[in-house]
Amino acid sequence: MSRRLHMILGRVAQAIPVLFGVVVISFLLTRALPGDPAAYFAGPAADAASIAEIREALGLDKPLFQQFLFYLRDLARGDLGLSLSTGQPVMQDLAMRLPASLELTLVALGLSCLIAIPLGVLAATRPGSWIDHLCRVLVTAGVSMPTFFTGILLIYVFYYLLGLAPAPLGRLDFLYLPPPSVSGFYLIDAALAGDWQAWLGAAKQIVLPAITLALFTLAPIARMTRAAMLSALSADFIRTARAAGLGQGKILYGYALRNALLPVVTTLGMVFSFSLGANVLVEKVFAWPGIGSYAVEALVVSDYAAVQGFVLAMAVLFVLLNLVIDIAYALIDPRIGLS
Amino acid sequence: MTQTRRDFLKTSGTALGAAMLPFLKAIPAQAAGGDAMVAVTGQTINSLDLHRTGTNRASYQVAVNCYDRLVSFGTKEAPGGGLSYDYSVIEPELAESWEISPDGLTMTFKLKPDATFWDGRKVTAEDVKWSFDRAVSVGGFPSVQMKAGGLLRPDQFAALDEETFVITLDRPSKLTLPDLAVPVPFIINAEIAKANTTEDDPWAMEYLHTTPAGSGAYKVAAWQQGQQLVYERNDAWVGGPLPGFKRVVIREVPSPATRRALIERGDVQLSFNIPNKDAAELDALDGVDVYSTPIENCIHCLCPNFNFEPFQDANVRKALAYAIPYEAIFQTAAYGRGAPMWGGPAEITDTAWPRKSPYMTDMAKAKELMAASAYASGFEVPLSISLGLADWMEPTALLLQEAFAQIGIKTEIEKIPGANWRTAALVEKRLPLHLENFGGWLNTPDYYFFWAYKEGHLFNSSNYRNDEIEKLVDDTLHIPMDDPAYAPNVTRMFEIAFDELPRIPLWQPALNVAMNGSSDYEFWFHRQLDVRPITPAGA
């Protein structure tokens, strides 16, 4: 076990140069953006003098290298700077918005797995049957409909026409108070506080955006499960197991699925990371205060600190995610070590 | 359960007000009428202090709703239905009365004796002095706006006694009094602010950024940046009639489609600044009231840049003006919301502004003018638009492109990201042909000309220079509107502007607001939501 811990620490150490590279590149890239934040934030009637004042106040009149050193110094203190577009410290913005995005993405992925994996397994065990076709139709529809369209369609049907869903006003209707922040996940925090009314409110709000995102992420997971199951089911060891007279359930779930899970987990990691950044449109439609729309807004106005903070946070998240996936591999397949 | 929430709120003092009470959970949004209103907007509020560097336009509403100024504007019927502020009437807000010396250089304000800040302390002239000092000292936009009214330095402001505040001007100006009614010179509780200053931050920018301290009609009960702002009525307000709603929730919803569903369902009572298309369609529905108020002193223009050689030829600029398909643009890009700015009379007899230009779509005349110019064989030019304003600029640019091709001007549409637009169009003024939409807060034509037609000024993105205009604007800017020189000067400006065409007027845009379950919306020149006059529907 201590060997495994050692390996994990090794993995984390390997991430440090990666993160430093991300810091340098994000710093240079944001500076390479053609916008002038000082002119933008000086406001509608500013003259050259007031733009210069603001440039000085933001430290943008200093040479690039000096700006970078200041940035590194602040970073070492855990200070990500101040976002100009939201007026808040970037750390505070991320602490508020990252959990919102993570909560939505995780719920959506959970939902997606609940549907996609059984669907993929069923489609693989009965190729060519109606369930295989259903899988294909669902997958094609999910991928081909853009998320903002699915989102607006769901709002139109379930909120506007049927009145079943609550008003799409973000994470929690304004009638409830957000639960005391422990994890930043409303569903967890509300449960911890024992505030079931707020929990129900948060759960109702998350249903439609989670379904929207789940429909989009369904396809890669279901397709990958089906393909991996098909190849696992035609493998020699399954034939041997069948010949040995093992039960269908044991063969399917005990041997085939466990072997098929490896590529599915890899896909899951990829889907997770791209949907975290790519759910901007879902966030916009459902007024979800997530990280994707934050990054886009910050980019549009050349808000350096916010963009850098976002890139860095995502880089850290990716490093962690890869670590988790590697550990998951080792758990699923004992042949894979962590070395 | 409620107890834990309350405890949490009391202990977490960051974005939430410490004394904030839990929301009434039992009242669903649609039944909230009478006490609470929910308004949705696509914009985000990024500060509760207008004077701070980087505070965006949407945040100006906090200065309007939570703070008082010395004076305010009156109310009149708006041209598009509903109400509008009235530039010609100045009304008391924190000041009870004021006197202007005969030479126009000294303004003496008497404060209302019963005016108090939210903490119960009396509003004194010292608070006014501190707040004005702050507005002229912090630099950036607030100081520029103060300068427009001739307010430049702290030594111009003095507190004579507890209730008497005096402004001394370098020269008399008709713009000073109206400039005191714009959102910028708001009165801050100076004692609270001073208690929260630091050596690096003598004006308490950090503190007031998240914690307003004023005397206005509403207090901020909660602010979650990027999500919502909750106003709670200050029942001790003396600045005007007590507002109709006890609590107003401003909720940020970026997607226009979602905002539309919310207002149609009646789950929110007001949707602010809706797209022209939604305004046109919602207007046809029962139950939803739409107000489209033409924005005063604002015109959407096509600007040919004098830096670009062909546009130095007056015939080319006039050819552009005759080639523009005005009606098609107005219907496609604005859905007919706002006011047409073409096809006016040739002779100018009054000082109304914005006004229709004497140009209209006349392709034959445009071709004639092109043939008479030095560029009869045509030329190529990029037509620049801002992606941040693509909703009206893109359809306009496409129609312009098609029309200009007919007179031999080949345009390529250049889309510039919102962040670079200001720098390229206004600061560097390097775009040969572009769309522009300046609107002046102070509603006089000479103020518009000051910003948009004087050489080097920010919104003169065409690099236009005309010696007569320079002199006319300088002569007219500060004289009263009833001065005998005013009307002739202004009409002369109009004549030159329409003849020389550094800006070709397209239409006057409208600010669209939809209401469902609330009424008495009032348009303001600052184009932000003033929640104070709004009342529950049927009240």
C-alpha cells in the first residue's frame, strides 16, 4: 500500500513542470490577445489620460517580464489576482463557480452512465435487435442536437408548456437560501445541513440542465461500451468461460464487462474534461453560474487574471483527473500497476 | 432549519449582508405581487460602487437605486408609451432647495433636514463634500463625467454648515445642474466610508465595492456576483415617493430565450433590455406590456473615416448616404423599434435632436454622385462591426454591403471582438468604414456634438475636423438654452453635420423592457433599471 502511495506522490511530482508550463503559456497567451483591458475598463467616456491612469493602476505599464514576476510572486502566496469583469478575487470566483460546474457535470455524467452503460451492454449482447437500433438512434440524436438547442427545447416543453420544471433561474430559486458552503455542491451541502427544502429546490433546478448535458455525453459512452463489450464477448476467455458452463450473468458482468470497462473509463475521463469546459451553452441557457461562461466572458474582455486563473484551475483539475483514472485502471485491472 | 440558515448568514459577512433575513419561502414567485418583484437581465453587475475602476454599465443601477443625488430629473410621458425622465425639469432629491448666484458661479444647496443614511445618521453637507471630492479625485469615468459639468477639483466644494453645501464654478454652464442628476455624484455615508479607508485606499474603494453605504430608496440585502442582487426597501427614504415594492430581486439570466420564457410565463415581473425581435413579438401578446423607448440623444450611425482617402471626397460620402437601404435596415436590424432618422426636411428650423437627416434611399442619385466623384470606378473598403454589438450591427452591415456593391464600393465585413472594438474604433480611430452608436447622457445637441464631432474627442471615430464646428461647439456648450445665440448655433451645427456627413444617421435605437405583473416603468438616459418608480400591476 505504501508503494502505491509512493507512486501517487511520484505522479503528483511529475505534474509540477506541467503546471509551470501552463502558467507560462497562459500568461503569454493572455498578453498576446489583441484587446486592451485598460481601454475597455476605462468606461464609455474615458479620455487618453484616464486610460493611462487605469493602465498604471492595473500594472500594465510595466515590462512584460516584471509583470510575470509579480504574477509568480502572487501565485506563490495563493493569490490569483482580481478579476476585472466580475470585480471579485479570481480565487473567490473559482471557488464559487467551479463547484457549480462540477456538480452539474458530475450529475449529468452519472445520469449518462446510468443510461449509456446498460444500453451499450444490451446492444452488444443483442446486436441487430431493436434495442441495438434504439441505442443507435438515441446516440445519433444526442450527438447531433447542439446542447443549447436541447436545453431550449426542454425549457420550452417542461417549463413553458407543461409547467413541470421550475423556472430556469440558475442553481437555486431565489426563494431558497443557499446552504452553508462546505463542498460548494448544493446537493451535498443542503443534505449535510439537513435542509431538505433547499435540497429539493436545488435538485429540481439541476434536472433539466443535467438531462441536456447527459443527452450530449450519452453517445461516446454508449458507443464505447457497446464496442468494448462486443470485442470482450468474442474473446477467448469468454468462450472458455462459456465452455466451462458459467452462468450468463457471471460471464457478462463478472468477466466481459469488467474487461470492457477500461476503454469506457478512458472515454469517461475525456468526456468529463471536455464537458466541464464545453457546457458554456448549457450554463447560458439555464443561467447556471458555472466556470465555462465565466471563462468566455473573461476572454471577451481580456480579463487577464480571470483567464489565467481559469486555465490554471483546469490544468490542476486535469492532472487530478488523470491521476484518478490511473488509479481506477489499477483497481479495475490488477495487471496494470501504477508504475 | 431556518435557524441554521440565519446563523450562517450572520456569520458569513462576505457577499451577503449580515443582517439579512431569510427569504419568505412560502411565497412562490408568481404570487409574490404586492411585496416582491423579480426582474431579469442579461447583463452582469460587477461592483456596487460606480466610482471604482472597472465598474461596468450594468452596475450603475446600484448607484441609482441605493444612493441619492442632490437633485433628480422630473417625469414625462415617453414617445414610445410609458414614462420617461424629463431632462427639462430638475427636481429635489437630497437637496430641499438650491440657489444659483446671478453670475452663475456659485450654487448653494440646502439639504433636506430629515434625510438620514441607512444607519440612521443625518445626511450632512460634509458627506456631500466627501462624496463629490471622491468623484473628482478617483480618475477614470466618474471624473470625466464630473468634468462635463465643470466640476474638476475638491476646492470647488464646501460645506458651509450641516445643511448647506456650496459649489463654486470656474465658469457658468447649463450642464452643471443636470450633471448633478446623473448617477455619478451620489452621496455616500462619509463616516462609514472613512472608517474603512486604508493608506493605499483613501476613498474606501474596496469597502464600498461590496458594501454600499447610502441614504437611497433601496438597500442591498444580498449580492451574489454573476447570479443575483437583492434590493430591500428603505422605509425612511425622503428622496421621493416611497417605492411600491418592498423587495426587488435582480436575477442574471444570460440567454435571451430563457428570459423570454420567464416573462411570458409571468414567473418574473420585468425583463430588462430585451432584444428588438422579442419586443416586437411580445408586444403582440396579451398580458405582457412592452415599452420601447427611443434612447434620447443616441443615434446608430455609419461612419466613413476621413483617414481613408476616398472618404475625403464629399461626393463619395453623399453617395453612401443615398445608397443606404434605410427602411430595410430599420425593419431587419431593429424590427421597427426606435425612430427613423432619414427622409427629413431639407431646411432646419428647430433644435430638436436626434433629427431626421435630409437623405433617403435613392440609388440613381447615389450612382450620379459616385460618377461625379474622383472614384467613379469604385474602390474596396472593409466595413467593420463589433461582435459585442452584432445583434444590430451584423444585419445592418449585410444590407449595407449589398447596397454599396451597386455603386461600385466593394466592402468586406470585418468582425472585431468586443474587447478590441473600443481601442480600434474610438481610441485609435483606425477603422475606414464602421458602425457607431454614441449616446450622450446630458440631453442637448451641443453635448452630442462635443463628443462626436470635435476633433480628437472619443466618439469622433471618423477623424472629422471642421473649424466652424470646433468654434460653434465651444461657444454653445455652456450657454443656457434660452440664450439668443443657442438656437442659431445649434441649427448651424446640424447644417454642417448633414452636409459634411462624418456620421451618417441610420436610426435612433430603442431600449426595450417587458413587464408582466408590474407597471409604471420609467426610461432613464443611463439605460439602467430604476426600480424606484415601479409598482405592482393594478396597484
